[in-house]
Amino acid sequence: MQYISTRHGSQGQPSPLGFEDIMLAGLARDGGLYLPAEWPQFSKTEIASMKGLGYTELAFRIMRPFVGDTFDEATFRRLIAEAYASFETPEVAPVKPLGASGLHLMELFHGPTLAFKDVALQLLGRMLDQTLTVRGQHATIVGATSGDTGSAAIEAVRDRKTIDIFMLFPKGRVSEVQRRQMTTVLAPNVHNIAVQGTFDDCQDLAKACFNDLAFRDRHALTAVNSINFARVMAQIVYYFWAALKLGAPERPVAFTVPSGNFGNVYAGYAAKRMGLPISHFVIGTNSNDILARFFESGTMTTTEVVPTYSPSMDIQISSNFERLLFDLYDRNGATLADAMTAFRSTGTLKVGANALAGVRELFDAGRVDEPGTLAAIADCRKRFGETIEPHTAVGYAVAQQHRRDPSVPMVMLATAHPAKFPDAVEKAVGVRPKLPARLGDLMDRAERVDGLRNDIEALKEMIDDRRAMAAAPARPKVRT
């Protein structure tokens, strides 16, 4: 399989790349995002043959076309098995019906850091380490997180000699559990950085590192955010998993996804492109509702980021949305590159009426404010006995506002464990959710974190210094 950038053709006509190259690169050198030149296709018969498979075997079958010959079959199977052996349930992503409502929760929080990011990152960390070990190389991850990506990425690569990770998060804008899951990992290859700003500021800093090609090459930068297509690839699997459990391919399934950066729902869109019978998607947003406003009007306009109970969605620039826009711009990378440049300059991007009508056939979107989020947590507990956290609650509320056909099963993605956001859950239902026993001492663990102003040169200097220290030969101990 070959991969191209969403800005393909904007700076000449580069040759398509294979999976190994785009996994290590993360972000394309022209500033775009990689995606397959053509989507692999599964027929109805092939999808039907996947019924009853365990999660690891399903993952192998869905992802094998994407990786090509990057890994031999035995190695790829081993990496998948090791990744999902770290989950608390062999199902990996249990699908639970909510009474007889036709609504279902897909629990994606049974991994090591209690969030859906583990599903992809436990695998990506192993794939990166395997590839770098074979090559005899070292890579430096520079990432930005609104809460969950950071801890999941850190857990996936901690103590690996082939990788250093620098994770940027907005100071004071992640939950205490999210912060501590990052800052209490004291491994020498882990560097947590609290940035004075928003998640969008963190994301801009990370992208600026990649766009400085000399700096990028000096440190062999790679990404674990969903700008790395390998992340999206691993998330496609659980859409097939849920749909197969609910009757696919003989019947369609709908999905509701709480979304900030658009990576999770884009994985579902990819599954649809591959042949999975998905009737439609519902996108849930909080008060930072740029995605909801786009699907209403066809215009993306940035506004100020406001803090909410669902901080992982406190985003105004959804970087993964560029992959969907690539299709809306008829896969014309040069035209899209011009539009994205104008968007970063003016804060506004508008698509034509025909393109908007096309995406509205597949996508609905809605918003939930802070009182509505708490009300949704309380309603789900009262009606169905399930305790959900704020991001999942946004999806739960919006799903019921935009459900098109009650006869079509609606799967709502439960993206995090309620104990990651105990303050909001307690405020909604009067009960404070507890962390699993393995994280019971999280609040007592020592933290290590660096503060940083929103300054790209200060960030690059920090990375230069840390990598120089790591590469310096150890001084011999002097006996006295």
C-alpha cells in the first residue's frame, strides 16, 4: 500500500511512501497528513467471514493491508498480541446494550491508562520500537495532548531505549488524574512539558518542530498524535468489532463519537470507506463546537477555547479534519494546502454547498454545554445504571438528539473511565468514582514536569539540551 499527503502536489509531486516511512515520519514534510492513496476494500462476504473472531485476529485482518511488508506475519501478530495483552479484558472493547433502547456503549477504556487512546498507542509504541531496533536507530517523539494521548503514549514507550518522548500539555487545562498519569512516569526517556496556553498552542508548537526540517532531521522526529496515520489504522478495528457484534454486514450500524481533534471519528469514516455498512455518524462536541458549527453551516471559524468538564475536546483546530477535507476538495492537495494556509491566517474556511450536502448525508453533529453534560451523566446512571464520564456523556446526549432510525443500532463510544474525571462525575451523581486498584496510589506518587512558555525556540532549545545530555558518554565513576 502507498500513502500520500493531504497536500500532495503543493510542493512538487513527491513519490508515494510505504507504511514504515509514514509511521516514522508522522507528519508529511509538506505540512499535510498522510493517508492511503487508495483504501483497502472488504466485500460483504469477507466481512461476514470475520464474525466470531477474537479482537487480536480481527485486528490482524483489518490492519494487514495497511502495513504491507513492513512486518512479517509472525512479527505483526506478536506485536498485536502483546499490545492487547495489556488490557483488562480479552474483549478489548466490550459492547454493552443500554436496556432495550437500541443504544449501546462500546467501552474503550480498559487499557493501561483508562482511555481509548490505549487501543492504538499500545500497538504504535511497539511498532515504532520494533522498526527502530531493526534499523539500529533512535527517534524523538514530540506530541501535544489535551489529556489522554499524553499518558497513553508515555505508557506505550516508557523505558524504551530507541525513543525519547516530549509531551506538551496545556498547564491547568487537563484533569488531575490525566496530569498525574503523565508526570508520575519518571522513566529517563520521558519528558513532560506544561505549556502556558491551550491545547491548540501545544499542537502548534509540536507542528512547528516538524516544519523546521533541519531540526526534524537532527532528532529524527516522529509523532504519536492522530496526525500519525498508524494511530488511525489501529482505531479502525473497533468499528468493525462493534458492527460485527450488532449484525454487520447484513444490517447497518450507526456510531456516535465525542470528538475534538476528529481522529477517532475519522477512523470510523475510514471503516466506512473500506466497506463496513455504517449508516451515519453523530459527532458530539462541547462548548468548543467548531465541528458542530461546520456541519451546520459549511464554515469553520475559530473562536477562543473555553475550559469545560470534557477537557480532551477543548480544541478549536481539529487537525485530523484535514483528512476529510481532502476528500471534500476532490483529493486536490494543492488546493487544500492553499485553503489550510488561508484558514491559519484568517481563522475561517468554507466549503461549497455540494460538498456540504455530501458530508451531511453521512454526518450529524451537535453540542452539549456544561449543565447538559452533567445532566447526561445523571440520566445515563438513572435510566441504565451506567456511570459515564463527561466526554462520553456529550456523545450520549447528542446521540439521542440526532438518531435517525431507531431500528438501526447506535453505538456510543465510551472514551474514558469515569475515574479520570471524578470531580464532574461526583457533581453529577453524588458518587466519586474510584480508580482501579493498580492506580490507587496515583495521587501519592512523585511528579516530574517542566514548565514552558508558549515559545517554539524555547521548546527546541529544551529538546536539543535533553538529547545532547542523553547522547553524552557516561563519565567513569571515581572511587575514593
